[in-house]
Amino acid sequence: MRCRHWYYFGERSSKVLKGKKLNKDNWNILRNAAMDKNFSIEETVEEYEKNCRLEESYRNVAEILCGEFDRKKCDNIVSVGVGKGILEWHIKNMLPEIKVTCTDYTKEALKKLKKVFRKADALLCFDMIKDDWSVLNQYDYVILYRVSTEFSFSEWKKIFERMYEKRIEHIIFIPTGLDTYKNMLLELYGHLSRMMRKKKDIFCGWLYSENEFRRMWKGKYAEEKCIYIQNTAVFFLNRMK
């Protein structure tokens, strides 16, 4: 199952966001506008690190990943679509010796993140649709964390095909959530309710069920294991020969 996903960013943000879709320009606005602490990047290192420490859900996922990295002696990982870099900050705190490369397609937001996420080993601009995945195939793992809503099902199929073709061997895929029929009905109800109240929400992508995610990489990647955590799961995927 899958359905469209809308989000209301609040009255102040709604006035500055452009158009009806969450795209690169709008992400840059959200990361830099300092209007919503959930999305905007902090102004100082102290404020950034303080807020990272408060994010328990990110820390819980980081603990799972670091256990795997330590067990498999990984020393070089890349995370794609990092946003505020909270998960990556926790990974560096837990395993300071591991090299963590962070990528996103929002150039201006990356500049701001670089000022506060001092522990990142590298921050690179990378577009998951347009850019060449072969530049990332030297890493022990490619992490895709909470970017599941960003693309349609057909786009995700193409992304996994391109990763396969460019010999990305190991992927850790962590969706924003594993959605159900009930979740999707509530999503539609919320969108219609905001429309009636004339509150401007914005199209942010797609919600997917667990089975839909598995269909995205079917025939290209094998599932080594899946660890369920909160309302999502950590999928460890290996490239099929």
C-alpha cells in the first residue's frame, strides 16, 4: 500500500514556502529560516549539539548501527540525505574513529550544517536522482535514513536499480515509518480537514507499507536482517550477485 503525504509546517513557514511541493528550494528555506526547530539547522555548535542529545529516537537507531559497524569492523560509511545530521552526529559520538561522510542535495543547508556539525568527516552535495552513485561505492555502508517519503515508488525502483548497477554493495535502509491502511486513512483525513480550515499544507511525498518497501529492492538486494524499532525498521541489504 502507498498514499500521498502532506504536512502542515505552521503559519509562519507556510508564508515563505514556495508552491505546493516540498522540493530542494523549500528544504533550503526550512533548514535556514530558523522558524521550526524540527527542521531548521541551529545557529551555534552548542545549540546544535544540545538539541542532538535530546533526540532519543535517533540515538536508539545509532546504537543499532554502531553495533553492526563495530561487529563488522567498518571504518568508512556514507549517509545520504542527512538533513540536520542528527543520526550521523550520534554515530560519531559513539564511534569517533569511524569516518562519516554526509550528503544532501540542499547546497545552502549543507553550508550551514558544516558550521555546526564539526565532527563530520566530509559533507558533500549529492542528488539521489541525478548524480552518479558510483562515487559512493567505496564505502562500507550507504545509509538511507528517513528519506523514504521523498520519492514515488517508480523513483525508488530506479534508485535501487542505479545503486545495483553502480555496485553499491551494502545498504542500510530506515524508512520514516512502516505505514498501515489506518495511517493512510488518517493522512487523507488530515489533509482534507486542513483544506476545509484553509490551512496550507504541502505535498511531501509518499507513505508506504512494509511490503511496498521490499518490492522496491526486490531482485537487486537481499535482506540480511531486519530490526524493528519504534514505528519503523532497520533493513540491512546486500547486493545480489
